[in-house]
Amino acid sequence: MRSLLVVALLGCGGGCGRPAVQTPHRMTAREIVDASSPAVVEVQAGDERVGTGFIVDTAGLIATNLHVIEGEATIRVKLYKDQAPVPVMSIAGVDPVHDLALMWIKPPHVLRAVRLGDSNVMSAGDKVYAIGNPLDLAYSVSDGLVSQVRQLSKDLTILQISAPISLGSSGGPLFNQFGEVIGVTTAIFAEGQGQNLNLAVPTNYLAPMIKQPQTIALAEFARTTAALAAQHGEGTGAEAPDDDGIVIHRDVPMHAVSVLDGCTQKDIEDVVASISQAIESGVPLYNTKTKQGYEACFRIYEGTALRYEKDAACRGVRTAFGDGLLRASSLASYKEKAWAMLDAFDGLINVAGRWAHQNHATLQTPIDTAP
């Protein structure tokens, strides 16, 4: 893409006027598949893991999810309609917060790259298309809508989509109606709901990495990310001492009182009482300072959140619990997950207190009612 841009500029010389702005046209699913499939690749990490990636620069730069390749020094890429996979030469960038990675390959022939769109303009109801390699079925296409654009923390926004994302499709491109990639797909299993939450990381997190690619040796990448992979797996030991290295970042949401619109006073009291019961049960388990205790605490908090995400009387409360669950699902350790759920609980307790103050109400469950 860069070489084409240089040629275009040289062709203009000094006599070109301002180029006309071309408005992208809406494309059918067939048009998107035909135009973009050559830029979608299968990623083979080690002997067992298979995911998806996509070419972002014809020089051989490929994007995928970090979790697809982390901890591996042997990574291969199978290009569109090619039989033999191509070895990855080096890693071009890593973003653990957003689960993103870039890889370099030596192009065996002319490559086609995707076009990136502006993920910030996506909103609920927008049509999207995903191309991936689910269960080793090359170039499977699914479509759906953006269900929600969720702000999980100050540093993480994520697209929740209705397009199914299956095993093997993680790291694949999510297209808007104009054939532009606006997300990198991933699938997170929500235990307790029995279904996949279909998510995509916005490509606006990926764009800065593409502008400043690096060259990281595969051995170094494998060594440094093996620790991250082990952390995702929670390790094998029972003890989790205070100096386990996990830093907790509190991020309590400050909801507007309108988040409780549609709730009766009894509904609000039920939510606050259930949160209080969950905390009363979970804190002693957390205070055992073992990995089992952290997980047990989180599971109690998760159970309360799942129940209200599904059955809360008002939409705002359902969304608040859902946001907490999604933020927790993006974190590596149960210690962090438990704190993420506690942040969601504190945000709801806080807004319930402000609602009571504003409406001159007295809630049966004692909470801080300061405005």
C-alpha cells in the first residue's frame, strides 16, 4: 500500500490539485468476500493452535489476536489458496491490553491487503461481516449486527456483535458494510450462560501499531509471552501470595441516575441486597489469599451479575452488570476478575444511593446515600 501511494504522489508532480474525496459505497456480502478473502490467512501456532489473521500491508504485515500466538516460537501462515504455509519471520508488534499482535512474513507472491475503517463510528445496529477459519473450515463467512459498543474501562472499548465467532476464527477481520475492517474478532466463553459472547477489538487500537511496526525475534517473543500465557491459565500452585505481582486497577463506573429508569424502589432494593449478600459471601473467600479463594469469590460475584444481566427489571441495570462481566472476561487472573466485578457492584450501589437521595427515599438495605 505504501508503494502505491508513493507512485501516485510521484505521478502527480507539482500539477495535481486536491484529490476528490471518494465516498465508499455499500457492498454486498458476496462483494466483501470476493474482495477481501485473498487478504485473510490461517494462522498456525505451534502444533496445536489454529486461528485467523489478515494482511494489513502488502510488504507482509499480518494482524491477529495475541492469544492465538503467545508463547510460540514456531508460527506459520497459510495464505489464500496456497497449499504450503509460510513461516513467520518475526513479530512486528504486541498489545497485551487489547489482545493484538502483528507478524512479518516474506511474501512468496504479490499480496492483497485489507482496508481499515474508522471503528469509532460504529454503533449498535450497524451491519457487520466476519471471515474466519472455524474448525479448520477455510474462509467461512458470518454476518450480524453490532449489538453494543461497550466501554469496559478507560483503556478498553469492545464491540459486542451478533455475528457468530467460532473456534479457529479468533484474530480474523470484522468488516463494515463498506468492506473496511473495523474489528479484530475474538470469542470469549461466558461460563454460566452456556453461550459465546461474540466480541471484536476495534481496529483503531491496531492502526498505531501498523504505523510503527517493529521487528521482534520469535525466540524473544515466545519467552516474554510464555509468562503471559501461563498467567491466562492461572498456573498450578495453590498459593497466591501478596507479592504475586498482580496490580489491581480500580475503575468504578459513575452511572447517571437515569440508569435506574424503569426500576421501582423494590427493584433497586433487591439489587442492592443481592450485591450485599454476594460481597458478604465472597470477601471471606478472597481473604484466604489463594487462587482457589479468588476464583470462588469471583464465581459468587459472577453468579449475581449473570442473574441480573438476564432478569433485571430495568435495562440500565442489565447493561451495567453486563459491562462488568465483559470487563472481567478481558482480565487474566481471578484476582483481577473479582475486583472488576466489585467495581461494577460499587458503581450500582453508588447510583442507588444517589437515586435514594434525589427521590427522598429510604432503602431498606443500608447504603451510602450521599449524592
